[in-house]
Amino acid sequence: MRNFKMHTLLTCMLVSGSFTLGLLHARDRLYVNDQKVPESLEDLKVIEKAVLDGLPTARAATICLQIGKGGSGSGVVVSPDGLIMTAAHVSGGVDKTIKVLFEDGTEAEAVSLGLDSVTDAALCRIVKPERDNWPHVEIDRKDSTQLGDWVFALGHSGGFEKDRGVVVRLGRIVKLSNSTFHSDCILIGGDSGGPLFDLNGKLVGIHSRVGQVLQENMHVPSDEFIKNWDAMMEGEFLGEGPFAQKPVKGNGFLGFASEGHDGGGIRVTRVGEDTPAAKAGIKEGDILLSANEKPLSKREDLQDLLKEMSAGQEITFELKRGEESKTITIELGER
């Protein structure tokens, strides 16, 4: 009963945001982490102040990641030039184009770098627009998280909602394993890939698996990212799953037939129903001039390109339709 009252009071205080108290330097370990439960109103105020101090920076850097036509997850920016930490099952693979949404509605475009398919860690980078002052957070590089520590989780629960903003949840670390933190922070779909912070406002983990019970969730420790940082920065696909499947070259398909065209490019002769090409808007008679900025002069040019690509990757065509010029991007289906 005492625990319930303490949590209820703390929740009310966090919502009101009415109390601030300067007690310890931000880089010190707060004593409340070593208590089984808060023992006084003052203990609750210490936790409240720590969370309120860290929230402005954490909220500004927590982003929604939208991939494809329906996928949505979360992530967090960790460098001024737009490097992103998220979950491998959110990024979905290497060299994918991702739409980024900040809490204030700012939009950007990112590409996925490398990932570790075993631990569910992934890196991405914002490429458009180019900036060197993106909101970002500091990573805990000392692996300082301990069992029982207070943490707070952020994410775009259920997808991006500008009027609502980022959702914040408070909890504790309830279990530690070699490559996973367990917390009792409440998470739902859309939070995956979002950040977990300690009371110093440092990034200690990324949300990975949302448990069947809302209060039982798992996170990839920041240390797991640091172990494979260089490889992921180089765009490597590490491991054999289960959180991401290694792409298979040549298993992607578009769903149209083509032939050479005397005036340059290749002409679409038939488009299959309900295929990636049809869904993207390719039509019979279109003249495809280039694919991923590579000129097309015969069917074999496109076939050679597809041999090096896999299902889920995107191919962008420059084409002519009558007197009109168009650009169409298609996500390859799987054969």
C-alpha cells in the first residue's frame, strides 16, 4: 500500500511540474536509486527534479520513424549532425529511407546504417536537410546502470501525434542480463526504438521488446551499441536474426514487363495487377530512362541492377509518360 501511495504521489507531482530542488550534481549517482522504495516526500521530490531537468532535452531529441506505408517506431538523435539510435526491427534493414518527425513537427529524411540483428540495435543518420545542430542527447558510455535504478522512457506511442507530443513513462530497472535491461516502464506499439534515460538524463537503452504485460518491457543497453559502433557506422548487417532478416540479393521483384525503346530508355509493355509497380503508379507505355540514377538503354540494364538488390529496397525511376516527365520510387516486393 505504501508503494502504491508513493507512486501515485510521484505521478501527480510529475504532471504538475510544480517543484524544483537542487540537491546533487547531475553527474552524481542519486541516493534514491539505492532505496527499495522512496521513504519520504523529499525522496519523491529528488526523483521529480531529476526527471524534469532531463525532459526538455530528451523530448526534443526523441523522434518518430516512419518506414514504408504503415510502419512507425521511435528513435533518438545522439549527435548534432543527426545520428540516430533505434531498434533493428524498427529500421528494418540497411540503406533504407526513413521519414523522421520531431515532436515539434519538424520533418527530415534519414537512411538506415548498420544493425545488430541479435541484440536489436541499429543506427541511422539524417541526410536531409543537412544540419549540424539537431537536438540530441548524451549517451551513457560508462555502463553505469544498476538493478533498481529509476529510469524514464520516451516514445511516440501508437505513432506520431503532434497535439499530444512524446509520451513519458517512469519506472525502475527490474532485471539486468548480458544484453538486455528489463524495466517496469509502460510501453506500447510505436514506442519500439525509443530512448530510456537514467536520472542524470543520459541515454542508457533503447526500447526493444514490448512485453505481453505492459509493465514488463525490455531494452537494448547503450553498451551493446558501443560494442559494435564502428561496424554499424560502416553499414554492416551483424548476426543472423531474430530482429532483422539479412537481405537476399536478387529476390526482389517489380511486377512489370519491358522492352527496348528506339528513342532511348526501356518501354513498359505490361504491368501486373496488385504488384509493387502497379501500386507505385507505373503504367503500360511508360518510358523508363534511368533507375537509381543509372541510365537504362536495354532490359538487361535493369535486370543487372535488380540482381544486386533485395526485397524491401527501393528503386527510383526517371520516366516519360507522353510529354510528361515523372519520378517514381518503388519498394521491391519479394519473389
